[in-house]
Amino acid sequence: MRHPFKVVVVTGVPGVGKTTVIKILAELAAREGLKLKISNFGDYMLRAALESGLVKNRDEIRRLPLRSQLELQRIAAKSIVEEASKELGDGGILIVDTHALVKTPAGYWPGLPKHVLDELKPDSIVVIEASPEEVAARQARDKTRYRSDIGGVEGVARLMEAARAAGIASAVHYASTVAIIENREGRAEEAARRLLEVIKSL
């Protein structure tokens, strides 16, 4: 039912600031002597997609045919666990930075379907949230990514509601705990400390 190391999947809609929270978490954990491995699921999918010649950049992944995305998911999940097994052994914590739900031209698509969960076997699924207005503003400021298809404040609100439900639904498969953490503007360290508390309680 579980890996020898603990697995915490951290999810959130694009622009919610989960990667920033995870970066601060790493600093806090290091001070306490906790052994963490942080894996960004999208990085692994992108690597596999680039090697296959399917995309030229990260944002093209969610516009691929769904069957192609499924295969990339499978490869990514397997690679993450293999690397974590080598680096963490029988202890430590694997943090997986990903999305519980992805908006695609064909509709919402689960970021944590059963075949991914069967590889990750998460102890906890954490949903990072903020107000839709804050998230939309962060998306607008980030010129390195294409996110206009999400649909502004209303689109973000719909995606956040669906992503929370998807995270909870995914937790059922491995009896994972679900924690919802607010990442308010300028308070990422507070969110990171709450995430650290969740990890230490597992």
C-alpha cells in the first residue's frame, strides 16, 4: 500500500503559487534535518514529450491528444518513483508538484488518475488554494506561460472548485489524507509552514 519513503502530492491550479510554497518548504525542512526529494510531475512529462518530439514547450502538453498525455503520465510517474527509490531508500519524503486537474480542449482531465496513483501511492494529497482574483492576477503577471485559455477569474474559480473535488476523489484510492492550504498573497512562508506540519504529522 505504501513506499518505504513517504509521498506527499502537492496540487493546485496554475498560478496558485504551489511551486513557490514547495521551494520555501525545502528550506524549512533542511533546517530541521528532514530528507526531501522534490519532483515536478510536469518536468518529467515534458522531458518524455521532448524526447519523443511531441512538443516544443510545456504548455503544448495539455493540447496533445489525450492518449498521448496518458502515456506521458505513465512514464513520468514511473520515473519519479524510480529516482526517489534510489535517492531516498527506506526514509525521507517525496514531494510531487503537480495538478489534480488540467484544462484541455477536450475538457477537464485528471492529473491523478488511478494509473498514476498506483505508482505514487501517496500518503497525502495537499491542495494549495488562494482566491480566484489572486490566482488570475498571478497568471496575468507570468509572461513565461500561456494560460489565457483558463478564462480569467471565473475560469479560475471553476477550475479551483473542480480541482479540489478531483484531489479528494484521488485520495480515495490509497486512503490518502487531504489537506487544503491557503496561499494568500505575500504569505507563502505561512503556507509552507502549514505544509511542513502536514508532512511531520504523517
